[in-house]
Amino acid sequence: MMSVPEPTGKATLLDHLRASAAQWLLRRQREFDPDTLRVVLLGWVGLVGLPLYYVIWTRLFPQAYDSLPLRAIGMGFCLLIVVGMRSMSQRWRTIVTFVGVTYTLPFLFTYLYLMNAASAVWSQCMMMTLVLMFHFRVRCALISCAIGMSLAVLAFSRSGVAPPATGAVLEQLPVCLFTVLVIAFAKLGRRMLAQAKMSGMAQGLATVSHELRTPLISVDANVRGMSRMLKRDQEDPEALREALNRIQFEVRHMNHLVDLFLLSATAVTRTLEPVELVKMSEVVDNVMKRYPFASAAQRESVRVEVRGDFSFGGQHELAVVILLNLLRNALKALHRAGKGRVRIVIDGAGASPRLLFIDTGCGISAAELPNIFQRFYTYPKGAGSGIGLALCKDIMDAWHASIRCLSRENAYTMFVLEFPANPKLAPRPATRFDTPPMPCPYPSTSTPA
């Protein structure tokens, strides 16, 4: 077994800081709604940025004009937002947010922009102000900008300073308008993405509900049957044993579904890359022991053929997940067709090691075949979760391997898993905060008769 290298002091410090920042942000997310949290984060930025850039613009890169009192007022609003938001009512949160943001961004930056004669530095600062403002709701941003900029122009007109050249100001308008349009389109894109995520989540929840309802109905039916037998004082050990075996099978099936959904949900964050050499015969043997076959006849319908064993770069438990999904799908195809057998062929004798998963069940139509690896796609409609094959492909892609399907309706289905001849392993993460081990889809227990 490969040892995990000890993290360096620098890595440990960075991990600690990252974890602390994540915990702080998580606590704030629990306290505030997303809009208020955005304002609080902006308040922290203002508390740091306003004094810092006063030093930069007066000492390092001196500008024509700056004002510590004006910045101090802005810092006061930022401090009120950071410290006081937690104890304010919703009405006062809205008032303080609007006044503080209007003063700190459109008013202060527009006033300093005009006092510095529309210089290049302050033109860019004004651009950043627009970017920040239109991350809020568009209506609120427009009202805040209109009020803040109008008050800034009024204050500037009473300062007695000569106004900047009209051309210097007007030439910034097209750029500002373009910036606002880009931000508006970006927000629209984010909104559409959020709606797509919600739609996918709703579809996923509907699939989970459908998948879990079927075994629960079976469990309920068996429990009611056992209850009737006990009420009638009928003792039939064989019938009771059969009912208990069916309940055990359905519970294992539900555990597999739950683990599959959890693994699919965390696949974007967990490490899928190949980190160990895995022997294919051991994976197949493990799958045959773990799968909860419904009967001895179903177990006998699966045959394993070894033409040449091979090792590949991957992860043993993820390989088990892939084969469990393929076996489950194959047995369901046999059940729908009412006929057929399953062959698992380990073929490491060729130039590219491969595994063939063949069933002679109901097959897949040519029109549906290109879609089977899409997430939440099921065939036939409503049969399965639509997660398994998509997850299998994600794992195989991470291993620089391939999975493809050949099928003829009402005849056969064959999945071909091809692996690189010279596997390359990815280094294990050099951190003690490793991803927790994946739950085993099926416990290694005896098969019910």
C-alpha cells in the first residue's frame, strides 16, 4: 500500500487558512441570506480597501486629490454593515445597505473621479464601481447609481474646482454602458444556469423517489404477508424465509441506490484519477460476491470467462461500482426480456486490455443508443435512475480509459471497457485531508437463496 507523504509546513498553513476561511464563510451563510451576505463581504472589502488605497494614492502613486475624511465616512458605513447587520431588523438592514452602498461606491468614487479631472486611474476605478454595483439587483443598482452620482456632481459643482474636459468624460460613457451590458448578460446566464440546476435537481429527486418507491412497496407487501400469517397462527418456515430474503434483497438494493446517488453527487469533488494498480479478476470476483442475486438461478445466469487477466490504473472500489452498475443493468434487461444470460469476459491478451460485459436480454434500440451515457437519461423511460452509466463514463474518462456500447434491440447488449496498455498512476494528494472512502454499494454477505 502506498504511503501518504507528510505535508510540508507551508501546505499545512495554507490548508489551515483555507479551512478557516471556508468555516467563516459557512457561518456567515447560515446567518444571512445571499444578498445580505454579499453586502457584508463588500463591507469587509471596504474596511480594508478604503484606508489601503488612501495610502497608495497619496504615498506610492500620488493623485491630484484624495480625502481621508470622505474615506473615513465610508469606513464608518462599512463598519456598521459588518458589525451591525446581525442585530438589525430587515427594514434597517435595507436602509443601511442602500445608504452605505450609495455613499461608498457611486457617490465617493464619482466625486473623486471628477476631482481628479477624469484621470486614467480614476476612470478604471469608476469601471470597477459599476462592476460591483451591478452585482446587486439591477433596479437597486440603477437607483443607487443615479442618486449617488447626482449628489457627487452637485458636491463637485460647489467645490470651485475646474470641471474636467467634457470629451474626457463623454468618451468613458460607451465603455461604461458596455460594461453594464456585459454584467447584465452574465447575470442572465447565471440565472439560467441556476434554473437549469434546479430543474436537474427536481428531475433527480423525482428519479430517487421513483427508484426507492418500488422496493419499499415490495418490502411493505412482504411485511403485510408475514403479519397475516402470524395473525392466523400459520407456521410456514419456508414462506417466512422467502419473504425475509426478498426484504433483505430490497434493502440491499435501496442501499446501493443511496450510495450511487451520494457518489454521483460528490463525483465533482472527489478524486477519480487512477492512484493504484487494480487486478481485473479481483474486481470481477468481488462484484460476484457482493451482488445480491435474487435467486440461485439468477446467479447461475452470469458466467465469467477469463481469456487473460490484466491490471489497470484506477481505484478498486470505483471499479467495483462500475461493474455493479453494468451487472444490475444486464440482469434488469434479462428480466424485461424474460430470457437470456450474462457473460463477463476478461480479455487481457490483446494490445489493449479490455473487459466485455455481454447480455442477451432485451437490447437497446439504435435511436436510444447515443443517449445512454447522458445523466438522468433512462431507457426504457422511467426504468432506473439515469445516473449509473453517466457515472461509469466519468470514472473511465478519469482513468484515460473508454467505455462504449454495442447493441441490437431484442437480441443483445455489449459494453466494451478498454484500458491503456501502459497505465500511469496519478500521485496521491499530499494532504491529510483526504476524501473519505467511498461507501461499499453492497455488503459482502451471503447470497439469499
